[in-house]
Amino acid sequence: MIESEASSNPVVERWDWQLRALCRDIDCAIFFAADNERGARRAMHERTAKAVCARCPVVVDCRRHALRAREPFGVWGGMTAAERRTKLAQRVAV
């Protein structure tokens, strides 16, 4: 393959982890709380999503993606959007 062709093709290896994700066959609403969901109800929603993530074989890849992409919503890699913002802020502060 010519080098320029290789650079224009998507890198499948970067995304193949998604094929092994437990959330692949689950309604994505589990991972995204409604905007008006607050308090105990939101916490329960997030715990449910995190329980799926805790069993997922690609949780580290998912978390890495969410942090790199700065995913603004939902639970990714076992972290809420607020937890990801905190983690990213800590990295900048160091």
C-alpha cells in the first residue's frame, strides 16, 4: 500500500475495542441521564451505567477515548462527565 493511501484510511485498530464493549447491545439511554434528572435519581442512573462498565472488558479503552475526545455527556469508561472534567482539570493543574 502506498503511504499516502494508508494515512487517508481510518485506523481500524483505534476503534476495534468498541466491538467488544458490553454496551454495544444495550440501550444507550442507560449511559445518558436526562438533562432534568437530578439528585438520587441521577445517581441511581449513573450507578446502573457504571455497573455495566465495571464488567466491560474494554473499560480502559473506553475511558481513554472519552478523556481524549473530551466527551461532554454520559458515562464512558465508568466515569461520569463531571468525573472526566475533574480528571482532566487535575492533569492540567499538574
